[in-house]
Amino acid sequence: MLEALIFVVFPFCMVYAAVSDVMSMTIANRVPLLLLGVFVVVAPLTGMAWAEIGMHLAAGALMLTITFAMFAIGGMGGGDAKLIAATAVWMGLGFPLMQYLLVSASIGGTLTLAILAFRSSALSHVVGQNIFLKNFTHHAGGVPYGIALGIGGLLTYPSSPMMTWALGRLVAQ
């Protein structure tokens, strides 16, 4: 049961955040709150030491501080900032977090360039009313970076401490 929570909650939240950002250019507060809440409940049940749990929470606090500053100067959306912080809690301080940030930034940069190219193409005027593509066509709109954060989270999640623990449990059975 515990493994099922680990296998389902994080990936579901990443997919939900990405789709939500595509559709509405927002990531609901319930997504990072669910990630944080499930981590706080599940981590002690996995046998994770309290000091390690504290380090995971510190990773989230560090990322929230950095991303909130970026939000304050207009460098990113508030939902993106909260999602990065909540994801950092699951990744912890260390390689999985660095991997997540680098993969997400690479995907996000590529996504941004693709959206900018799309916005200046004739095709953007044709599909401007499509429910899935409308937020990609508005020149004044931002970039739904939740897509990059969601994909980055899904790609790097297998190396996270929680997933490593859950996979280890399945292999041991």
C-alpha cells in the first residue's frame, strides 16, 4: 500500500500540473500541498530518519526561497515556484534534485524556444481557438512552464529516494 502511494501520487501530480498549466496557465495550490502532505505522512513510514526528512524539507524551503524571489521579480509564475519547492521535498538535497532542476531547465528552454517560434508562425493564427493550443498562441501570455517541470519530475523521479526505497521493496519481495 505504501509503495502504491509512492508510485502513484508524485507522477499523478506531475501530470496534473503539466496538463493544468497547458489548459489554464495555472497550477492549483492543491498540487504542491498534496505532494508535501503525502511526503510528510509517507516518509517516516518508509523508515527514513528524521534528520533525512528534515533535509528533504530543507530542500523544499531552499527552493521555495529561491523561486519566490524569482516570482517576485517576474521571472516565473507562482504555481511553478510552489511546484518546484514541493518536488524538491521529494527529491531531497543532492543529486536527484540537481538532476531534476537541470532536466526541467533543459526541457523548459526548449519548450520556450518552440513556443516563441510557434507564436510567430502562421499556424498559431489558425489554431488560436483550439482549447489545447490557445495558451501557446498569445504573445502577451507566458510560457506554461509546468509542462517542463512535470516532464522533468517524471524523468528524474526514478532516482529519488522515495522511489528507490519503493523499488527496493518490490525487488525484495
